[in-house]
Amino acid sequence: MTELMNENLSERYYIDRDGSKVPIPVSNNALIEKMFSHTMTRGIMKIVSAPWYANLQRAVMSSFLSSFFITGFVRKNGICLKEYRKKKYTSFHDFFKREIKPESRPFTVDESALLSPCDCKASVYHISDNSCFNIKGVPYTVEELLADEQAAAPYRDGYLFLLRLSLDDYHHYMYPVSGDKSEDTIIPGKLYTVHPLIHKYCAVYRENARQYCTIRTFMGDKVLVMQVGALGVGKIVNDETSSASVRQGDEQGHFEFGGSTIIVLVPGQSFVPEQTLLDNTEAGFETIVKMGERIGGI
């Protein structure tokens, strides 16, 4: 059985596409470690991870008063507003849904390529014969992710692209391939943060709310695209939830406030991950990737 064991995912650095190390903000790690490392605070987190709390938080962040948080948030997270369409934001929620300028995320349609659907911190895992992979020492199966053994079957011996969006990332996402899209499947769940640190305390990808569809490409392969909600993300907003023909690069939807993740599953005989992504993951690093960049190919 071949399985990529990645128990030592770095908590200090990302790797950019040029191969350089980029420090991860230490303050974020310290806060998450504190929240999940104690029994009492874990109990509190179970409360705030419930959907009703996310709805309450969304209501607060949609108020006019929340707009005063925008300037500090932009400064703390190093967000370049020049990349986005100019607009006067009425709330923090309005700001979080901001739209990027097309020229800030250029891409070329290429049916032989798998493009990143989002800005993210990426890692890639080979799915072993029993559909099992390992993140931060926590074993997962594709069946658990999809809550459907039959739906998981095509991805045995394939690859899983784990694309984690942090607060500084653009939270809209596009279709990574063209083809015939299935109707969306919705799996209710809780809303934990998707930060790698909390894998020490709970298996978040098995528990978080998630939504997915499959896209049958011109090659006949089914690429599965899943959105995973996270702490503060009370809603996954997909523009088209019914079956439809979709084009690579068209917007699929967006997340509301908070961190989140997109998971892309490909069969073993279809798209092969970029070697740098595989190498970085094996070495224990997430790779900084922008929406529209190539992450795999035929």
C-alpha cells in the first residue's frame, strides 16, 4: 500500500512557486493552539462552530459598524487592495466578498491542464488502494469525505489536491476544468477552522460542512470539486447548484467570512499533479498558489 504520510506539515513556513520560504504569521498559530489545546476552550469552540453561531456572526459582520474593522484587517493580513475592483464597502461582509480585477488573476484556458480554482496554500496527496491518505498524522478516507462509498470509488489510486484558503486569500473560486457538471451534493456538518494545527485535536475534514460536484471532462474523467466550510464561514455560495455545462475559468462561487478549503479529487489515470507541489508536500510544506495557476496536467 502506497500512502503519503505527512505528519510534519510545517507550522512556520509556506513555499512560494519560486521555491522560496514565506513565514506563516506566528500570532495565528498561537491563537489556534490556545483555542484547541485545552478541554474547556475546545468545549467553547464546539459551540461557536455550530451553524447558528456562524449565522449570528454573519449578521454582525453585515452591519455598518463592522466596516470599521476593514482597515486593520487589510493591514494585518497584507492585502493589496490595488488587485481588487474599487468600491466603497458597506460592511466587513461586503468587503470579504470583494471582487478581484481580471488582470490580477490572468489564466489561459487549457483543456489539458488542471488549474487552481482559488488562491490557496496547496498540498497534494496520493490516494492509496483503500482510498486512505494522511494529513498531520490524522488518517482520512475519501469515503468519509464524501459520505458515500460508491462516489469515492473512481478516485482510488488518484490524487487529492487540498487547497486551503487563509484570511489573506481571495475567497471566490472558479471551475478548474471544463465539462458537464453534476448537481451539487450537500453534506451538513460543523464549522471548525481548517488550520493544520487543529488536526492534533480533531479530524476537521470529516466533520466540517461541505458541498461538492463532479465535472466530466472531454477525456471522460470525473474531476470532483468540494468546498469545505470552516469557522466563520456560515455559507458556501455556489452560483450553479444544478447540473450544467461549465467552462474552465468561469466563477463557480464564493465563501463568506472566514478561512475555508477546496478539495479537488482526480482519478489516477487523468491529471498528474505538478511535481513541485508533490515535492513540497512530501517535504512538509504547503505551497502558495494563485487562482488560475496550473496545478496538474495530462
